[in-house]
Amino acid sequence: QVQLVESGGGLVQPGGSLRLSCAASGFSSDRVATAWFRQAPGKAREGVSCISRRDDTTLYADSVKGRFTISRDNAKNTVYLQMNSLKPDDTAVYYCAAGSNWAYWGQGTQVTVSS
């Protein structure tokens, strides 16, 4: 059964860093595209970053370019999102998604950036 599980969220001060993980089971993450989305309270879901299935081509939302880095560890079947220089506007539930038309989703991990 296909499953994605996010971890690594928490409370961090502005300017701090977090590393999110998305562990995949039921399929190999290097065979499908994987992305990170986020949704803040009262706001629409927003795409954050995406990594291609084989050549590690990456895309980033303008709001996170230069601060966030997406990467993959094929041996662990896990995709990461390294988040640096965090801002209060980054506060959201972060989800990973994979597959054609983003068919598979995790349950999300909360990231809160606050003093």
C-alpha cells in the first residue's frame, strides 16, 4: 500500500532552521516526482518545491527560493526539505505528495515560526 509519512516539524524562532522528511513506502520515490506543499490557517494550499523522479531537477516557489532546499536519499526512499532563515509567514502544515497528478499525500507536519 502506498504511504507517505512526514516528520521534522515543530516550533522554531524566526531565522531558525528545520529539516522535514517524507518517507515513502509502497513505491520508490526515485521513480516518481515528489513535492512539498503547505497550507496555513485560512489560506489555500501552496506549492513549495518539487523534485523530478530521476534527474533531480528541482523547482521552488518564489517565496522560498534561496532559503529552502529539496533533496532525495534513494537508499532511504526519503525526500527532504531543508528550511533555513524561516519566517513567520512560513508557518503552515507541510505535506509531501507524489505520483501522477499528486495522487498520493501524507498526513502533514506542523511548522510554526514564532518568537
